[in-house]
Amino acid sequence: MATQWQTELADAVSDPAELIRILELDPALTSAAHTAARQFPLRVPRSFVARMRKGNSRDPLLRQVLPLGEELEQHPGFSADPVGDLQSRAHPGVLHKYQGRALLITTGACGIHCRYCFRRHFPYAEETARAAGWRHALDYLRGDTSVREVILSGGDPLSLNDRLLAELAAALEQIRHIKILRIHTRQPVVLPSRVDATLLRWLTACRLQKVVVLHTNHAQELDEAVRDACAKLRQTGAILLNQSVLLRGVNDTVEALAQLSEALLEAGVIP
């Protein structure tokens, strides 16, 4: 039986025409949006859409998800792998860029498709740590005693069900040199129902030091439901941090960044 968050995720808006219609925007935006969405599909939970302002094509939340024709332009010197993930591939599903920490590509799925995503071209089918039931990725981590911190990323690791995540966390606990579990996720922000009793149960039980890094770009994203989700995550013993992307027309002013930092601190999240 599907959980509430899985039901909401399945009902996410995936048609640009529907998003434009819901927000009462100019229908002339539809053609370019459909064209861009063929390369990278639209996906946005309806609870996130509800935080957008109708009739405003420059709404800071809308600008993060609406496919635009500019995405199809070619620019010399730009790369489909701007942060060098493929060069940092140490093992299928494992990125190892820095001393002391390794990143597991847990899934290619996300609750929302952000237009600026730097992994939109990543070959998830071949590069996911879930292959072989995590076994090969865990073998790599056991073999490198310098790794003290494991980062779960993707995609969004909280797109996976809690049974899988609990099994992975339990396996990581058994590797003696691993001390820190870091989870990078946008789900509690765009789909706060994801922070349910099952998630909180295994996260609380996890004996590793836990750090949850949220991804929030604008204060408008932090409504009451998100603040409540953050409070529940803190109760598991996790430290909550936030990462933001500097985005033109979204948060590229002193005022916007100050408001974001203040809203995060009020929600118990360290900017």
C-alpha cells in the first residue's frame, strides 16, 4: 500500500501546460516549455506549486522548475558534467573526490526536477550504488579505512522507500571506520509529507552521527509544513544544514539571501 508521500509524488505535475494553467500564466509559454521538457521532464509536487504566486511568471519557486527555451541553447566551454562526477567515479555508484568521505549515488529519482540540476545528464542506469543490493559499494567502503563519512545523494536518496534506506544505514553502521552519515535531500522541502513516522523511526535508530543537508533556495519555500518536518528531523538527533544554489532572478540579491538565512534559522536549519 502506498504511503501518503508516495501518493503525492505520483500525483506531481508533469505536464507544462497544466502547470501554466494552474498558475494562470500566459499560454504562450507552453510551446517552449514542452520542447525543453522533452530533454528533461517537468516534475513538481502540487504542495510546492501551491507556494507559488499565481499570475507571476517570475515567481522564485516557479523559475526553479518551469522548462525554458534557453535550456536548449549551446554555449562554448560549457560541460554536461560541470562538477567532474564522472572523473571522480571510484566504483560503480561511488564518487570519491575528497579525503575521508565518499558519496553513494543511491538513485536517479527526485521528487522535483530543478532546471539547474547539474546531474541531469548523469548515467544513473549504469552508475547507481543500489546495483547488486549495495554489495559492491559497501565492499569498496570496507576496503578504504580512510573513509569516515558516507554521503547519500542521487537523485534524492529519500525517493527510496524506508526499508531500503534502513537496510543501507544498518550496513554502514557495521563498517567500523565509518562515523558520519550525511543525507543530501530536497524532499522535506518540496514534499514535507516524506518526513513520516517510518523515516523518523529508522533515522532515530541509526547509531552514526547524522547530518541532513536540505536544499532550499528561497525563503518562500519554507512554509509551516516544511518547518514542522524540520522539527521532526531534528528530534532524531540529526544536524540540519542547508545548501543553496545562487540563481539569477531567484536569490541573487542581498535581501533574498538574508531572508533565506533568517527563515532557515527560524526552522532550526543552519544556512
